[in-house]
Amino acid sequence: MKRRELLAGSVAAGLSLGAGFGGVPRVFAQASPLGLRDRKLMEIARQQQAKAGSMLWRTDFVGIADYGLRSSEPRFHFVNLEAGRVDSYLVSHGDGSDPEHDGWLNWFSNEDGSHCSSKGTYMTYGWYTGRYGTSIRLEGIEPTNSNALNRAIVMHRASYAEPEFLDKWGRLGRSNGCFAMGDAQFKLALLHLGGGRVLYADSLGLREDGSIIPEDQRREIEVLTPERPTGIQQLNPGVY
């Protein structure tokens, strides 16, 4: 068989296999290259896994909470290192980190009773049933979040983290420092992050296009230390 005839036959066979019902061609999904932001998140995820080292049980997913974005933005990233994919959803921060309740995290703290979010790398452990139902226990492995277990900083579902809450109020409600998500999003966390994986929280300010929000366009982010009392509980009237 001549080469031209062989090529023609191959094309015809491909068209036949690709045709759907009624002769309508089927469209097959194709992998698209990662954008700049997602490539940065992939690199951060690998760095945090390296930091965890032998504590890791599974290396497929890493969770990254980017508190440099407002709570109205999808700023919790499920980084799938095996599939080369990033999916982003809403997540709440602590009410102590946002006393004005304007949706911006102002500072981090590791102090018990601060109700603040804590910066750093966490290991995820088993599920348990608590105040908000099934939750994921977390252990902070850095000085900036070393009190996470004692503070009961966990991942859990919450009505104030649902997209409907955002639609009504223009921002999410606040937790007591936990990573609170809507029900559907938290089910993904149970699937992707439970049991010996890494979760990382920081103020990255990474926009979807990979650019970084300038400091003068977001609130100042700082880490509160024991030497600097927060006084936040008196300023904050409570949690939604």
C-alpha cells in the first residue's frame, strides 16, 4: 500500500471512531498548560512537602490558603501534583485577624485565644466529629503555627463560608482561626487532604494571572508575636 493511501485510510478511520450519535463528532478533552499562578503554586507546594519531609504519608495533593486575597476570592487551592492541576475555592479566616470584618486578613497570630489565622505549614491528620461535624485535625510544624493542636485549629464546614453567604454579604463570615469552607468544598478537602498531607497558609496575594497584589492595594500583613499583645478579642464583637 502506498504511503498516501495509508494516510488517507488512517484519517478516515479516525473520523469514523471520533463520530458520535447522529454523526456529530465527539470532542475529547485535552490537557492545557498551567498558567503562571498555578506554576507558582506548584512550586510552593513542592517546597512545603520538602519541609514536611518524612512526616508525609501522601504526596498527591497540597492545600494552599492564600490569605493575601480577600475572602470574596477563591483563595484556597487544591494543588494536584500528580495530575498537574490546581482547583480553587473559598475559605474563611479568623475573626481575630479581621476585626473590621471587611474581608481582608490584617495579621497572623499563633497565640491561644487570639482567634487569628496562623501562618505556616501544617500536617493534616485524621477526621473527627466536632462542633461543625466532620473536621480535619491539623498540626502546625513551624514556630508561627505550633499551637494549632492546642488551639483546635482545624478544617471544617460552615454556613458562613458558603457561596450563598458571599452573594448576600459580599464577603465570607469569619472563623475562630480555622480553615472554614462550604459543604461541597469541604467534601473535596476530606477527599484530597485528609491523612498525612500538607496544608500551607500564607499571604501570597497571587492573582489568577500570576501577578501579585501590591502591598498598597491590600491591608498590611504581619505576624503577631507574644511580645505584642493583640487585644483583638475586645475589639471584635463575635463571629457570624
